[in-house]
Amino acid sequence: MIPQGSDSMGKATRLSIEELGKKLIEAGRLKLRPLCVYSADEIPENAVPSYTVDRCIAKAAYTYALFKETPALYIEASHGQCCPGGLTWMGLAEPHPKLKYFVTVGTPDFRGGAAEHLKATPELFDEQKERAGKIIPQSKYTVIAPCTDDIAPETVRAFILFAGSEQIRNLCGLAQFSNSDPFFRTIIPGGPVCAMMIAFPAGMAENAPEDSAFVGPVDPTGNPWLPPELMIMGIPAGLAQQMAADLEDSFICKRSRIAYPESRILIKPREKDIPK
């Protein structure tokens, strides 16, 4: 058996965070700025609690990508103003004992029986949480920030990209460029938006693969604020470095008109299939 991720992971030269951000923008032709996720023992200068932008951690991050005037965001255990589920999936709070009912089929003694129907049964929710493993933040503060040289590369755990479907397809192809595994280099995981974009790629979830990019979300609760044409990609820092190193040799640069066509092939019905 070929070891998963054995092809070339870890051979990339480490770029500065600002350089790496520029490479990701080039690779994905990103219109929204990429963000990085890093750990800190002290609150970064000018950073604000994520809940001051929005109680939903994922929505706050999207707002930050959308508007450059938004300051860097940080999350810590005392942020009771955040969505309780978000704090749980950041490893900063224990889940409410009735949460498994709220996200599945509901129960009369919690929130009046309200239910999100994200899983078929409460037992499946518990099993999914167990499969993800224990979620442990790497330090007191989890920070979401722009890609600048003010951030030490060794502290960065992951990158968050917001992009359209063609852009995401190409970025997935770039993630797979120097690896032979056809199945696990890019993953569409279950779970909430914040876990998919932060906890999983940042290595906070015990059982999350270290060398896989996470694409989504499949959680529909983000649909009211995430535009239908956008998807999110959470990339572990090591894989992001590898993608940047591979960019010049990949199809994105070598065959850019295929990756990002200037003209499109119009698919037409066969003449005999057109109703008379």
C-alpha cells in the first residue's frame, strides 16, 4: 500500500505568509482575500473578539474576507456571546447535553422542540462527534487574520479561501498535483461551517487528516449569508505551502486557458432531439 500523502508533502520551501497569500490568490484568481488561522498566547494588536462582528464564527470570518476594514478576529473560551455550537467545535466549550436533539429531530424539553434536521438521529450526531475526535485549540487564542508578514509562518495552522466553483475545482486539482491519493487529498466533510473551515484544517480535531484540504460547507445553516455561488476551502498550512510550490509546474500556469478559459464551449442539443 502506498502511504497516504507520501508523494511530496513537506518538500516545499516555506514562504512568508504574505507571499503564500499572494500565491493562493494567483492560483485561485481569488476576488476575496485569503485568511490565515493561527494560534497566539496574547491578543494580537488591534484584533477584536469575533462576536463583535457576528456571533457566528464562520460568518464573522466571511465578513472579514469581504471587507478589508474589518480588524483581525480572535476567539477564546470566555466568549459566551459566540454561537455555543461554534465554541464547541472550536474546542472551547462542552456541548449542551440537548444539542444532539436540536441539530437532529428535536425534543420537547429543549428550545420548544425546535430541530435543524441535519442528521437523521441524535445517535448519529454523537457518533460523528466521536469520529471527529477531541477538539483542542493550540493556544489560548485562535486568531483569524489577513496574510501578512507580521505573522510568523510557524504559528499559522491553516488558510481559509472563499471562491467560486471553478476556482475551487482548480484549487482542488492543485492540492492533488503532487500526490497520488485519489480520494483523501481533498475532502468534503460533515459538520458545521466553522469546523470545516477552521477546526479541521487547523488540526484542532484529533482525527482530522493533516494533509487534506477541506471543501464545503455541507451545513445549510450558512446558506442565508454565504452566496450560492461561493464555496469555502480550508487548507492546512503545510499543504498550502506545497500548493504554492507546485503552482508554476501545474496546469494552472502551464495550461491557464484550460484552467480558466477565456471562451466557453456551448453545449447544444442534437438537432434530432429538438422538438418540432
